[in-house]
Amino acid sequence: MKLLIPKFALIIFAALVIPIASAQDTAAKPAAPAPALSSSQALISYWNYVGRKLTAMAEDFPEDKYDFKPNPAERSFAEQLIHAAHGINIFVELGKGVKPHLDEPKRSDFKNKAAVVEYVRKAFADGAALIASKGDSGMNDLVVDPWNHQPFRLYEQAWFYLEHAGEHYGQLVVYYRVAGLVPPASRPKK
């Protein structure tokens, strides 16, 4: 009888502890990480990030301040957006094999804020669609830079024009601050 009690206790202990330890092991294992994005997927992710920020500014900035300039020598708020989106459109045209329109649209070509917002939104949407359609291999295609007439990979042009748009985003943050406003991305999250 003395031997049965320890064996019985050992069986009960094993029945209670082993399932708990197994459950803890299962719960402690982190989920497998998602696979890394391909080069073109990573580019689209950042592309859309910058596009969302510029579009949010275009939608948010008061229409009566769209022609605001921190000083007379600068572009207006609307002209900054148009300039950034125009660069994106040059990339899209290069990617489509079309001779890019290098002449930037004038502010007077846009009758109101809604037209500027749509121009910015469409430029980034067209760029994302082009990158997605080209994929990793197509983004390696050679294109000729319209400014210095040198061959570059389409990837390089995408990153160049995306960085250019990001620089103008930074300038527009200053426009917000000088106008006494807070940019959308700097506002507290609700």
C-alpha cells in the first residue's frame, strides 16, 4: 500500500502538470513572422505612406489659405502640392514609356481646392498602380532621366521622385506652422 500512494500521487501530478506545461509552451511561442515584402511591395508601402500624408494635407488645409506663402519668393501651399504631384506624374510617365510632360501645371489650371486634392490623390494612386503592375522585375527596367538624359532603373526614379515629394511634405509642415496650424500627422491621435 505504501508503494501505491507514491505511484498514485505521481500519476495525478503528471496528469495535472504536463497539460499545464504544454499549454504554457504553446502560449509562449510567438506567431511566425510575416514574410518580408518584396522590393516593389516595400516601395508601394512607403509610396502610399507619403501619398496619404500629402493628400491629408491637401484635404485639410483651409481653402482660403491655399495661396498662402510664408514669403513672396516661395511657392504657395497649393503650388507646393502641385509641384510634388507633378514630379510623381513624371515618374508615372517614365514608367509607362511616355515622354514626360516637364512643364509643370500652373496654379490657375486648378479652379479650386478639390481639383488640387484630386491631382495629388490621382498622381500617387497612378504611381502605386504602376509599381504594382511592374513588380520587382519591371522596376529594374531602364528609363532615361528627362533632366540629365542618363539611363536609370525605374526603381531609382521612383525613389528619387518619392523623396522629392517627401521634401515638399516637410516644407508644407512649415507652411502649416507659419500659418498657425497643426499638420494632420502631428495632431494627437483620437
